[in-house]
Amino acid sequence: MKKDAKRRARNIAEKTKVKKAIRQVADAIKAGNADEAQKLFVAAQKAIDQAAANRVYHKNNAARKKSRLAKRIKSLTEAAE
């Protein structure tokens, strides 16, 4: 297998993992479950950081993804209060 095909497969797998983690957090937010969203956010952060460390995402892109998720969770918790 050529190097580019291997890298592409690895990058796709990494991006899929990140998208799945983000989707799980978004679903918890939609359901209004702040505690579950916070737990899933920790896992999503880890997946995003790993993808950035493996250079699948640029570090600023990863930071933006985490920031947007955190903002959504914060608005959920503030609305609940």
C-alpha cells in the first residue's frame, strides 16, 4: 500500500472519531442533558487533541472546535439555571 493511501485511511479514521465525539456532545446538548454533555465533552476534547497532535487538524482548527463545543455547553448550563 502506498504511503499516501495509508495516511489517507488513518486521517479519515481520525476525523471520523472526532466527528462522532462532537455529534455525541451535540446530541446530549439537544436533549438538554448538561451533565452528560460535559462528560462527553471531555472525551471529545481528547479526540480533537489527538487529531491535532497527529496533524490531522491544524492546532487552531482544533482549538476552534473545542471552543465552539464549550460555548454550546456553557449556554446550556446557563439556560438551565
